[in-house]
Amino acid sequence: MPSTSVVLPWSTWAMMAILRMSCRCRIFFPVPNPSGRAAGGRYRQKSPAVGFFYSLLCLSQAIDLTTRPGAPAHSRARIQTMSTISGSIQPARRTGTGASAALASAVTRAASRQSWYTIRFLVDRGRVDDAWRAYAYFRWVDDRIDEGEGDAAARADFLRRQQALVEAAYRAASCGRPMPADLGPEEQLLADLISGDTEVDSGLQTYLCNMMAVLAFDVERRGRLISAAELDRYIDLLAAGVTAALFHFIGHDCPVAPSAERARAVGGACVIHQLRDLIEDCANGYVNIPAEYLATHGITPGDVAHPAMRRWVAGRVALARDCFREGRAFIARLGNARRRLAGRAYIARFEYMANIIERDGYLLRAAYPERKTPRAVLWVASRAFI
């Protein structure tokens, strides 16, 4: 497997060392003693807050939790990495859910250390393996659609198979019908993920259905312009799906009544995410600018320096800011501390990106290396606790 080591300045390593010592010595946060075990017992759980803060400092090459169109240029290498990881699982262990859990963890860690640490420290203890499976599976599907071999018809056939597997897996879970025998190792992640989902209209089911709908739209619209209504629908589907996953995997036993504001924070993140990757996505055939706006102002997706384009970007950033404010207010009312921490950290990452876009005068760039600096990581980490 290719190396995923991170090179950071000495100051960041020093801060990480301090945080690790504080975690061990319980200086900043208490370390809970789960399951009523006596002090001094074998098993003790690190503070989720310290663990997540540490994971943010480890972040250097982060990939977002949300699946998106137009994967980065290195996504082809990620496909090869996944194949290598899949082949590295010992044949003797390729049966049962243990093998898929090991594969899911390895794929998630190779693709995004931030996602791996977030799942490791914040997801409900009994749902960690499934959270890794969900991330790794959709990372693989997204990469296959964006960067895999084959034409549009082949990509559509691939996605139809994945949609059929979701339906087959739920039939197998509810009625005992067998799954297809020709599942690949990545598809086995999906089968194992769904096999334990016995809830009616679960958050996981919402997540899977919404993400499949998002990917189906990506396959269909690649290479064409989309309307403002289509763009809004796309963001709504993605935001609702990611939010459903958050509430399914973190604080699952603390139900929250459905509301319009529940997915606002993620919706704002999707808006900033699209702005951040707009140049790259357009090059890959995904234009997330309303066709009506382009026609009205006589501009093309590549005219990022045009005043009309910059006004549109400014309006999108303002929209995202409103979403973040409403999302933070909603998150503050959540009863589960891990949900609050995960939600605030998620918002903070995109608030930082919004700050960069504003600083640039709404002139979008192809890359934003400053979002991966230790300064950015520390800013996001500090906002996660505000």
C-alpha cells in the first residue's frame, strides 16, 4: 500500500505530543470509565474530545466526508490503492464481517485520515465498523464513476448494479433472500453494512437512497449544464443524506425529531464545497452553476474572473453563512455531546474555506493549499469547541 505518512512542522508535532500526554494524564478532559468497570481495569476509553482534537491536528491531506463529483486528480491512485488494500486482506479472512471491517478501515484510513479518526473517536462504539463500511463503499463507487475506465453507458450500468445491490441487500436482511454470489470485496462492504440494519426507515437507509440518487444525477448530467432547480435539489439530497448518516452513526440512541433546519449546516457545507472545487469539477464535466445565470450574463463556467461570476460566488458564500448560523443554533440544542462536536467541526472546516474565498474577493482558484496547513487545522479545531 502506498505510504500515507504526513509531514508536519516541528511545532505541530509538539502540540500533538502535548495533547497526547494530556489525554493520558487527563489534564484537559476526564477519561470516562465505560460499562461500570472499576478504576484500574483493563479497558478504558479515551475522551472523544481529546481524540478528535488530536485527529484534527493529524490532518494534512483531508478529503471531505461527503461524496462529491469531480474527484481530485489523485483519485485514480486511490482506486489502485483500494485494489491493493482489498488484495492484501488474507484469503483465510475473506469470509464474514470481520474481513469487510478490516478492508473498510484500511480504505478509509488510506483515503482520509480525518474521516478515519472522526469515525474512530466520535461514532457510537457499536457502529464504528459500519461507519467505515459506509465511507469506504461510497468512496469506491464515487471514484469508479468519476475516474474509472469505460464510457457513460458503462458508468450507468455500474451504478444500476449498485442500486440493485442495495435493494437486494435489504430484501436479504428482511426476508432472508440470498445475495448475489458474484460480489466484489467492495460490494461486500455494502452487503455487510445493510445486513445489520433492521430499523424501519432507518437513517442508514435514507443515507443510501439519497447518495444513490445523487450519484445517479451525476452520471446523467455529466457534460451538460443544469438548472437552478436541479442544483438546489442536488444539494438538498446530499445534505439530507449526509445528515441522516451523522444521526445514524453518532448518538443513535438520542432521537431528534425531523425538521427543516436539521440539514442546514450540511447544506451550507455542500455550497462551499462546490465553490472550492468548481474549476476542477467543470473540467470533469460537472458544472454546478445554474444554466440560467450563465445565459443571462453571457458568461461560461470558465469565466471565474468575470464580475458577474464573482457576484454569484459572493451570493453563494452568503447563503452558506446563513446555513452555518442556523446549523450552529440547531447543533447547540442537540443532547448528544459527540454530535455537537462533530457538527461544529464539520461546519468549521467549511467556514475556513469560506473565509479564504472571501479574502480572495470571490475569485475562485483551482487549488487551496492553505486549507491543509497547521494554522488551518488549529483554527478548525478551536472552532469545534465554540
